[in-house]
Amino acid sequence: MSEQEFIKHAKKTYAILKSSENGWKSKLLDIVIEILIIVFAVSVSIWLHNWSEKRLDNKEAKEFFFGLKKDLENDISQMSNSKVFYENTLSGIQYILAVGDGRNINKDSVNKYSGIFFSSTDLDPHIGRYEGLKSSGKFKIIENPEMLNNIINLHESIIRRIQELNDKYYQNNEKLESVIIQNIRLANNEKFTNAAEVVNRSDFKILLRIKMELIIYNILPAHELGIHKCSEIIKQIDEELK
């Protein structure tokens, strides 16, 4: 009900009350009718407003879900590639530690795995859409509470955890690089000539074992959780869009 219509009915009710033409019973009936008209009109106005708002929320939610699904698919691709990187790195670490523990060294293998000391990976998540919804305060358009909790947990906890672990891996790389640069010798073909000597250094072994445990117990599980959670949310989105 518009403000003008409300004022119109209020004035009419007041006029009935002040009128001396009818008895009090007739006045009471007329006033009750006017009040019922006002209540009905206000209720209908509120219902139409809520219906319109709900329809808009559903439209925004659908657009958000379509975009979020693409974001999550891209994030899964990134995390899967990073996971493969870390699995290959782990193989290299285990080989080099075995060399340090007495296994016969294979120069080709050492040179093959030498890149694990100088390379790293990172996660550049597609979080713009999520951050936009968060800053707008419109989480309410996601009506499924389990899905909303999953989305928030993914972006506020899991993704940040992966990024923190990637940083720790990079920091470990920098320390290993420093040990290698200070102690390694290269031939004219740029291959290591004293690899066995370097991998048997205590500081090198300690840093390498720290790297290995970081990958096994933290990095790989975090990536697996991230991939699983993204996949779970995508399934929930598909259910919502049916």
C-alpha cells in the first residue's frame, strides 16, 4: 500500500469516528471495515515486496552458481596440476635421500631431479566472485546452509591453508638453494660434479627431510581436501540448478 492510500483510509476512519450521522454500532462496523482494508492492503504490499525480492535473490543466486562452478573447475585444475608437481618432487626427494643414505648415485638421476630445488608452484584461486558476494553481504541468497558452509570453509580456510603451505615450501626451497649454491661445483656442461658430497651434508639432509614431511603430511592432504571440497560444492550447485 502506498503512503497516500494509507493516509486516505486513515482520514476516512477518522471522519467516520467524528461523524454524528450514524450510531456507534454503525460507526464501529465502518471503522472495522476500513481497518481490515488497511491491514489487507499492507499485507498484500509486503507479500508482493517479498516475492519480488525473493525472485531477484533467486536470479542472483543462479548467476552466482553458474560463475562459481566455472571458478571451482579452474581451481580443481590448478590444484590437480600442483598435486602432480608435488608428487613428482616427492619422488625426487626420496631418491636423493636414498643416495645420501648410501644408495649408489646415478648422475643422470641426480641431474634429472635437481630441478626440485629451484622450482615451486602456487595456487592463484578464482575468488573474485566469492569476495564480491561476501562484501555485498548477500550470503542469504544461498539458501542451502550446508552449501554455504562449504563455500565459506573452502575460501576462508582450505584455499588459504594451501597458499600458506606453498609459501612454506618456497621458503624451504630458498634455504636449500643457498646450501647448494654455496657448495656445488659444475662441469662445463653445467652438470653437478660433486652431487654426492652435497647430498651427504647434514644441513642439506635436514632441509630435504623437512621438505619431504611438509609434502607428505601437509601439502598433499591439503590439495586433496581442496579438490574434494570443490567437487562437493560443484555437485551441490548442479542440484540447485536442476
